[in-house]
Amino acid sequence: MLRLTMVSLISHLQSQSHIGATLNIVNSPIALTAWSAGVASAITILLVPKVREMGVRLGVTDQPNDRKQHKAPMVRLGGIAMLIGCLIGCCFTWILGGFSSLEPDVTRLILIILSSSFFFFLIGLADDFLSLSPWIRLALQVTGALIVWWEGIRIEAIDLSWIGEHGGIFILPTLISVIATIVWLVGVTNAINWMDGLDGLAASLSGVSALGLMAVGFNQGQLGSVFLSASLAGCCIGFLRHNLYPSRILMGDGGSYFLGFNLAAISLVACSYEMLPETTSLYVTKIHLPILILFLPLVDMAAVILTRIRSRQSPFFPDRRHLHHRLLRRGFSHRDVVSLIFTSNLWFVLLGLFFSNSEVNLPLLILTSITLSVTLINSRYHLFRKKH
């Protein structure tokens, strides 16, 4: 009898401890985001080997050629594991009540982003299996982006007050809002896709950009974007376990489209605030923040498109003009190129956080600048030793 009573007491205390721990997680957005990222990362790590086995059985592999760095066929379905890992991370947040404190409109935006990112994933997955025409992919992406604009995730006003007395808030006409939103969503999606040329590059850039958007979301009070960014960063970190050089699997277009669209859509929520004029409610986007956070992929894409057009080639013409290709031709090693681009991107992310008045201060930005300098010097030293 005494033993049964003790067992009952212990069970009761354990249940109370569990409830208390759960409440502590829910009441602390930082703890909840950490757990969500951890769950997304763990699920992705566990699923990648299974997805790789499935890809081998189905024969969905990326074959070596003069543009690719791998020397053997590589399964390109890693995006499936990333998608599932990210969604389970979001479900974990949902189950613990992380979304219950949000306004219904914010919850609706979260569902729109998740469903639309799945649509973009399917576009990429279809390309992984069927090698779709670039124009078909573009048409599907534009259609998806147009639907997202219609559902309320859009660039409708831009805050340029940070530039000084000549700045201010500029409300965009409807047509310009549609074009700007489509260009942003489709542009960022393809920018991440085009950076997926070296092992670990797209996943590391997307992961650190997601963390940057998470920090901006905290600063802006946009918890919905914080939770989504945490799960997205988690799946990137988990995928890197299998994708760092030498990689054992590729994320494929499905994975890169999923990451790119999420970063583009989340940035419009995380970097916006509501303006309430007398007649209507508008969301004003601090557009300089997502541009800084995604600076390197965007600049690389713009430079490549302009170079191709100047050469009278299609903007979708595959070549080796990307930043990582140029650095490889200079003689830098695979690891050094990824380190250089990642550290540079981290510097721009922190610069964006610095301008967003978040918790990033000047000493941290200076420390990252020193890290970037050391990385560059180290890479140059490796290059010198390689040539001599």
C-alpha cells in the first residue's frame, strides 16, 4: 500500500513537472523557438538517410558534368527531408500553443506561407524528376506568387525614412505592388536555387538568413515569422549534417525552392509593420532589411542575369558565372569558397540586424568583420600554398 502511494505521488509530481516545463516553454518565445529549431534539425538529420535510399532506388540523381563539382551521381531529393523537418518543427510549436497568442490574421498568414512553400517545393520536385523547362517553372512560380499577393502577403508600402530627410513612407500603386511582390518572391526563390552549386552553400546561407529574420521578427514583434524562421533554420542545420563537403546528398530544386520562397515570404512579414491611416490599413515594409539579410544571393543573381543578357543569352542559360564558380576559378578550394561566402553573408545579416535596432551591437559587427578578414587571409594563404 505504501509502495503504491509513493508511486502515485511520484507520478503526480512528474506530471506536474512536465506541465510546468511545457508552460515555461510556451511562455518563453525564445525557449520555444530553440525547441522548434532543435526538433526540425533532429527530424531532418534522421530522415536524410532514408530519403537518400529512396532516391537511389528511384534513380533520381544529379549526374556529373562540366558545371557540377561532384564527380559521382548524387541523390537530389534532400529537400523532402527538409520540408518534413520544417513542418514537424512548426507542428511542435503549434501543439505547445506557440501560435495561440497570435492574432487570427497572423495565423492565416502563417498557413498561407506554409501552403505556398509546399507549392513551390512541388515545382522544384517536379523539376528534379522531369527536368521542366525554365519557362514552365517561371510561369508556375509567378502564378504562385500572384496568389500569395492576392492572399495578403505583399509589398504595398515601403519605409525609406532611414535614408534621412528625403525619405519617408511610399505607398505603391496596386500594379506596382503586384510586380514588386512577384519580383521579390520569385527572385529570392531563384537566387537561393542558383547558390546551390557547392556542398553546404545554399543550406548554410539559408540557415543564417533564417536566423537573421528570426531576430528581426523578435524586434518587430512578429512572432509568427519568428516561429517559422526557427523551424526553417533548424531544417537547414540538420541538412548540413549530410550536405557539408564532401556531401552525401543534394537538396535538389525542391529543397532550394522551398528554402528560397520561405525566406522571401517570411521576410515580408518579419520586416513589416502596420500603418493605420484614416481610411485603410497598410503594411509598411522596411525593404532594406531583407535586402541586407539576403544581399549576397541577390547580388549574385542580378550580376549573372545582367552578364547573360549582355552576352545576348537567355537569363536562364546555365553557365559558370556565379560567385562560387568565379572563386573556384581563382584557385580557392571548395571549403574556402563556402567559408568566404558564408562569412560574408553573415556580415551582411548582422549589418541588417544592426540597422533594425535589434540586440546586435557594434562590437559584434566588428567581431564578424575581423572573422571575415581572418577567413579571407586564411583562404589566400591556402591559395598561395596551393600555387607554390
